[in-house]
Amino acid sequence: MEVNKGQQIIAFDPYWKFNIDPNSEGLEKKWHTSTFNDAAWTMMSVPGNWDLYNEYANYKGTAWYRTSFKTPLVKNKQIILSLGEVGMSYKIFLNGKQLADILCGNYMEQFDITKLLKAGINNVLSVQIDNSLNYGAYWSWGGFRRPVSLLVREPVFIEQQQITSDPDLSNGTANVSTKVFLKNETNVDKVISLKQQISLNGVALTYSSPEIIKLAAHTEKVYVFNRPLSKSQVKLWHFDHPTLYKSTVTLQDQNGIVFQQTSRFGIRKIAIDGLRFLLNGESVRLAGYNWVADDRTTGNTLPEFRFKEDIDLMKTAGANMARLSHRPLPDDVMDYLDEKGILVLAEFNNWPPYMNAESEEPKIFAKKLVEQNFNHPSIFGWSIGNENGSLKDFPKVNEYFSSIIDYIKEIDKNRLVTYVSHTADFQDNDAVKFCDLIMMNKYGNFEKAVDNLKIRYPNKVVFLSEYGAHADNLIYDTPNNSTFKTLMVDNLRSKENLIGYSIWTFNDYRSSYQTPVPSVSTPLHQHRQWGVVDVYRNKKRAYRQMQNFYAPISDLQLSIKELSGQKMQSDIVLVPRKKMDIPSYELNGYQLVWELRNSKNENSAMGTIPLKNILPGSESEFYQVKFSRSDSDMFFKLSLLSPTGYVVKDTTHFFAPPPAPSKIQLLTGTKEARLIFEKSPMATEYQVKYRVVDSVETEMKPTIDHYTDITNLVMGKTYEFWVVAKNGFGESARSEIKTYTPKPGYMLLPPVIWLSEPGNHSFFVGYSFYWSDASYEVRYGTDLTKKENWKTNRTTNFSMIQVPKLENGKTYYYQLRKLSLYYGSVNEWSEIKQVIPNKGHQFGSISIQGFKQTANELVVSFSGAKNATGYNIICHMNNKKKAYYVNQSISGLTKIILDDDSVVESLEIFAN
């Protein structure tokens, strides 16, 4: 929602005074008052999480934030304090007076403070936050998830729009119904006019005539617009074609525009027909991920680069659905899910004291969740709880579910409502009987569970909302060793009552959750390693497995043969999904993109193959591409590009082995060594080999990691180490050889560095954990030749350290080592890493592989910067330049629709 006129946003200073309150003495010592002296407190960023700072990384309890601000110099305006999500519960004080006591800070909150402000002096805002509320296996981050600001607005205003679209699938038309919530906070009655404009891609489609409305003093009124759209004006929202409209509502009086608000919406129809889930009348079967929306360097604040990268990675790995795991998400995150096309089950969790029909708290949570997310077309349903349907544990839970489902259906009649059960397949009288569909969490015995649900609830569709590999399939290890031994739900596709499944989880996440069962307890490093990417967003081998498992086609086969000389031919077979596959839906607007890549990782040739609409159950499609290959061409890559700009399936044919790995580094311990190497786009994995001089070589297992450790070395013997790169063609020449002769002592290898990320005036280091680690040390400086002048930062935190108080834009070098519980000796330092702090956490360079233009469509292949929020692509054509913005974090292939068919001669790409 965007206010175009009638409201001004005044941002607070991004740094507030901060202090923890472990003894709960803040109120007694009047930390909330204007006169309290907070000069000795530390500074903390807002938004931000205190858990990201070394000294507060594990603090659970109460903490205080304080800031001051001057009263805006305005007349006859409302001044509103606006807070984004705060974790978890909090109290707000303004000039010593309590404004609010919020039980669960998952939502946007606004407070009218007009009459409480003091003129001419600083107002003091104090917020007491408690992050000890922790119901679930995720980390309860402390602090502010979104900015705090003042809104200076007109006292006659539009509070919100609630937009409901009703498409007529038989004739292609639609009706758009918009509830406009108006408020008059003045002391006099107002006569105003109200009008609406609906637009698509900046073009107005329909206007309403101005409606004259009398709005009494201190009242709220709802006015409803109903606007028909013709067939030519209707473009349905779909996860492959996420079309978004804008509704702009304007409020005027005799002096002109008073308030104007714009909200986005989509036109789409969700329905359940028997045992089918219908999107716009099409039977679709869904595949997705549970997303725990946080990471180790930004906590749960979800900066733009983090939520965009996660959503982009899920889309690339085949997601057409996501379950937002137990907590609502901020509006800008939901906007991106709308834009990129992922169906969402939005959820709020409840906990035992309020799981009854008498408590008002669940209705408060539900009302905030529904109203703040009403216009997002990506949301197909509301979930009112997770794994809390056990009648044995919660005897009143059925009354709770029945009452809260009825309540939600009163305020939103157009979405499905459910709860996520882990008991419905065996518990009689389960609360799923009240739900529109069954969402089921299961870890093992999947087929039996789905079959039991068919017997118990023969007319209800089932979505397997969680399945996972905590014990049997994923190893608690590095990305290289994290693979699925089985994909677990392979045999569920034929179940007619099952419409899809989502794996727990997309990402590893921070947690302190423990159980008596070791396989499901969180290790000391606080990472629940159930994801297909790790907490640092390194892709595991399991990511590629899931990308293939969730791809919208069954297979993409590529074979290449030589015709004559340098003339080559690729034969392509595309195998569609079957009707009962998961996922399964019509492919509309997809294309194949082929690239012939040379030794510089640039395209020698590139082409596209538009695909006709492909229905599930169709016959295989066959294509041919003829091309000329030179000696410098290394591989032919074939990609399936979705309409939303994601490579959802690809395969590569290599013509030559990769080059030998470069930039080899050897780190040594007393009886161990680590070979570190730089990865190459020409390689798919690496293998370290070693030998005692003049003896037989030993091969380590192939890896996708950037290093290999060799242990149990023998004292006094001289070893030679090297690494080779591998791809589908074969093995590279060996790298530079490194030698080492182990000597007596107690030297240990440093932790493996998994993440080296710049921060705002800081940098972060993510590293491996070993059970005997006691603490970690980073030394850092700006001059490689004067390490004696480097500073040192030490922590006992596992897996992450932040080095603060640095200068943005300056190059820093650092090394990491660990101190052990059992050895008093000084251990080895890691390799030297380089980092440049910056506000956006961005690093890495952009390289363009190539582009292909067909009429006014341009497909660009490039590799981007890490933590980018988008890319500006500058097209040079006919002595002119034209900029196009790609709203995407990850790179690879992207499609741009040009303004005309002028020939693009060259490109420049810049990261945002």
C-alpha cells in the first residue's frame, strides 16, 4: 500500500540507545522516562537484531531501546507512530507514558500520538522488548524487524482498501469490488468526494464517477466500489504469470485532493473441486518449500537482498508454493512474492494459554494477519496454527479451531482456511474436519498417512505441508555431504487426494531447540540443518536434487554429435510431466535457451527456442540446434527459462575437461592439512589427491566444497598435495603441488570459512564448528605488510562473528583461528580473506556471458553480484542508450521486453 498524497513519512534516526535488562529492573529504575540518563548505554541499529552482535548473540530476555525526536512543526495534522514488526513482545513509552503493551509483535502497529507530543523540546521514545517468548524450533530474534517512523497525515484519510476480484472464467471478464475504509478524526462533519481508478502497467483501465459522501466527526465509514473489467482488460494472476493491477482511490474536498492511496491486487480464482485444487479453473498440483525467513548476518530483519535471494532461489528450485513458517511476513516481502508468483499459505501460530474459544488474543492475531495482507494475490489460504491439534494435549482445541475459522471466514470469505495438523491421520475427531483442506506434517510413513486421510476424510484434499530428512536423508555436515538418500515422497504422486507437498525446509536456520531425541535436537552450533541451502546460503548437493525433483518437466535430455568439421548438432528431448505428477500444471510462455560457452566463460553463440503450451500428460517434444564449435568452446548449456525469468531446469554437455584449479592454498596442523582452491564455472566438482613423496597416491572423495581436509598424517613423512577439477567430459590437469612434513606438536587447523560478508561499518565471518572448540579469534587490518598492527576480535559464539566499527568503502584483510578446550597451544590462522564493508552487504563483480535478441525480446546471460537487490541493464542501440531494470537478486538468464525492435549492439549491467 502506498500513500500518494496526504501523508508524510519522517524516519527516525537509525541508531538508538540500547541496554539489556536481565534483572528486569528497567521499569523500577525509570528507564522509560524522559529524565533518565542513558549516556552510558550502547548504540544499536534500528531496524536490527541485538542477537547479531557478539556480546548479545545468545541473550534471551528483556532489553530497552531509547531515542528522542522533535515534534514536527505542523498544524491540523495527525502524528502517528508507526512500528514494523518487533520481536517478540514489547511495551512502548512516550515521554514516560505507556502507549501500548503488545503480546506478539508480528504485525505493523500504529498509534496516534498527536496529543502526547511536547513542543519545543525533545520527545523521548522508549521501547521495552522481550524475546523470551519462544514457541517452536526457530530462533526468537530480539529487536526491530522494520523501521520506526512518524506519519504526518491528514485527519480525514483512507485507512485501507480491501480488494476482491471475481473473474468469470467462462467469458473472461471480471468484477473488482473495493471496500474503502474512510476515517474522519476531526471535530466537524466533512463532505468529501471519493473516486477510484484501476490501472495495469501504468495504463488506466477504468474510472469511477466521484461519489459524494458525508463523513461525521470522529467516525469511520466503508464505501464499496464495484468496477467491471472486460475480457480485453483481464489478465489473470498465476504463479507463472503474476499480473498485478493498481487501485488508486482519491479523497477530495472543495479545496482539492486531501488523501490518495494506491494498492496492488491480482485477479485470480482459487477453488477446490472434489479432489482437485483449481487455480483459475486449471487443476494444478503444487510443490514448494517451508521458508524460515532469517539468516545469520541480518537475523530476521529481512533486508531486500535477503528476501529477494531466498524467493529467487526457491523459484529456481521449482517452487510454485511456499509455506511461511509460523509467522507473518512484512508487506514488502509479500509484495515480492506477489510479483514473482508463489502461492502462499500465510500462518500465525498460537500457543497453549490462548488455544481456546474464550480468549480474545487469537482473534486479534487473525484480524491483523488478514487485514494487513488482504490484497496480496499470492495468499491462497490462512493457517491458524501449527501442530497444535492434539486433543490429548489440548482438550479445548476443537472449540478453538471451530470458532477462529468461523471468525476468519467472516472477515475474508474468499480464501481457504485451515490449520496444520500432525494428528489427523490417526486421531479421531481431529480439527481438520473444520478446514477447507487438510494440511499435514509428516516425517516418515508418508503413504500410510495419506491413505489413512483418504479413508477418514474421503472428500477432502490433502497437502503435505511438511516432510523432511532430519534423521535419515540429510547428513549434518558440509554442503558437499548434504544429500538425500531418497526423496521420501517419490511414491505419493499417484495419490488422488494429494495436491502437493512442501519440504521442511528451504534453508538451514538458527535455533536452540532441543529434544530427548539426538537426531532432531539442534547441535551446539545452533543450526538446524534441514534445508537445501545452509544458513549462509551456500547450495548443498540437495539443492540440485530438489531442483530436478520439483522441475515443471520430467526430463530434459541433450545429446550432441559432430556433423562435419566444426559443424555440430544437438538433439533435445523435453519430457512433460504426467497428469498425476507433482508438480503438474500447464506450461505457458516457457522457452529453451542454449549457450555455447568458451574458455573465458563467454558465449560464442546463443539461441532461444519458444515452446508451445505444454499440458501435463503430453507427448515428448523434440528439437534440434545446429551450431559451429571452435577449439576454445568448452561446453553447450541448455536451460528451461520460465516466464518469470528463472532457469528451472538445465543440462550441460562438456567438450573438454576444466582448467587446472588455481590459487591453491595449503593450511597445516600437526597431523592434518587443508587444501583450499578457487572454483571454476567449467567444473562441477573437485578432487584432492596426495601421496608421500615417491609413493602411491591417495584420492579423496569428490567435493563441491571449496576445500578438502586430509587427516591422520604421519610424523616425519613428506607429503605432496594437489587438486583436480572435474566435469562431464573428464578430469583437469593437476594443480600446483603443495608439500608438507608433519612435525610433533598440538597445532590445529582453523575453522572452515563458509561466509565472508561485508556489513554496514562491519563484516561477518561464518565458520565451521568442532565439538572441542572453546572460542574464536579474528585478526584484521588494512595493510597486509603490517600484520603486527592488526586488531583482534574474540568471541565464544559458534558459527558467526561480527567485526564492528569499520569504515565503509575501505579494504580490510583478516584471518580466523580457534582456541580449543583441550590444547593450550596457539592454533593456525586461516587463509587471508579480503572484504570491503558497505551498507548493502554487497560484494562480487558482474560478468556478461552474452545476449540474444529476437524482435523486441532480449535474453541476457550474466553472473551478478552477491546480495544485489536488482540490476540495471543498459542497452546500446543505434547511437542511443536505454535502461531496463531487472527486479531480481540472483543472476543467470533474464528476459527483457524492449520498447521496440531496435538492434541491441552491446550491454552494460550495474547492480543495485
